[in-house]
Amino acid sequence: MNPVTERDLRASFVNCSKGEARGLGLPRDLAATPWADLDFLGWRDPGAPERAYLVAERGGGLTGVALRLAQDVRRSLTKSTLCSVCVTPHAGTGVALFTAPRVGAAGRQGNTVGVYMCADLACSLYARGRKQTEAGTRFESLTAEEKVARVVANLDAFLGRVLDDTLANA
């Protein structure tokens, strides 16, 4: 991912108002972000941990999505779960259900799209082997490039569902 500015981040959000985008909490140290290792920038709001955000390069520009951490999702602390974006196994609460309001009329009616993702939103780092989970590594015959391509494809599919404002798929 190419480095982005605070202004670019705030302007990229598609499923919240401009006022909400101006007020959202940004990552604490944006300048120290490892841009070369990221396929998207994802972070939890430092002031409101139940909120999260992700920004990805899509269609020649940036697409930002506001997320909420789903409440009361029961997870086993002894079983591992897989992130649906990077397919990394995590023990306990390492994967969380995030929901995003859809854009347009569907979103205004309260329709959301959910995705089970790494709770720390570090899918890009897990796919590249830059970060390890407490569940350990799982053997896969995919190369790092193939894992990265999978992250990009899975995230693009999720963003496509958020951007689809038709009610037929809600």
C-alpha cells in the first residue's frame, strides 16, 4: 500500500458522513506505519475500542470503511478460529466479527455486512509472516505472494458487499 495522509484517510470513507469521518480516531503513529507490508490499513479506534476502520486501495483510489465490533459474540477460549480475510488461525478471541453499514439506501435502512477478521486487523502482516499468532503457524503450500493475493481478493469481496447499495442482497 502506498503511504497516505490523514486528509486522504478521512476523505476515503464511504459508509459514514463527512462529519463522522472528521471525528474518527486515527492510528496513533501514522508516520511509523509499515506501508510496504500492508495491503490495507486497519486499526481499532484508540478512544472507542468497539469501533474499527480499514482503508484499502481499490479502483485507483482509496476506499475507507467504518466498522463496529459485534457485541455478545460467544467465542471458545480453547478453540482456534480462522480469519476470513487472511485465513490465519487464532486462539480464543484473536478473530472478531466486525460489521460495516452498507452504502446508500441499504445502509440508511440499517443494513450491514459482517466479516470475521483478525481482531488486531493485521491480516497483511500475518499473510507475509511478519507477525505470528498465539495459535502458531499452520502449514500451507501457498507462497507469501499467493497469501497476499488471497488477502486482497477476500478483502475486495467484503468491500464489494459494503459498496453494493441494492437491497436485493441485504
